[in-house]
Amino acid sequence: MTHFLVTDDNPQGHQLEDILGMVRGDLIKRAGKIVDDERPEAQKVLANDIEIMRRLSECIDMAEENSALLRRAFGPSREGQPRIGKT
């Protein structure tokens, strides 16, 4: 059972792209707080966060593509009826 994603056991869960978007948003807020800190350690953290945000953006795009593909191929999700995979 997952803790965050929508499943039969967790119908109130979130879509993957939404969770990744929330994480990216948190990183953006943190980056805004350290952008003017010129210490090398802060600048390295900022550079790493920027790269993580870039990668998260790629992952969000892929997750959105998966959701669109599933909707096109199998229609909207229905509680208790997985569109793909084993139950």
C-alpha cells in the first residue's frame, strides 16, 4: 500500500504529478530564501536545488504524460477498478 498515491486502499491519495509539484514548490520557496547568501555552502545547496527542480520538472512531465495516456486508453479512473495492472 502506498502512503501518498491513489490506490484501491487509498482512494483519497494524490496523483504523482501533484506530489512532485508540491515538492518542487517547496524547493522554489527555499531557494528564494538562500539566493542572496553568498557563502559557498549556500551557493552549492542552491545549485543542487536548481538541478533537483529541473529533474522534478522532467518527472512531472512524464507523470502527466502517463495520466493522459491512461485517460485516453482506459477512460477516467474508477474507485476499486484499476485501469492497468493486477488487483
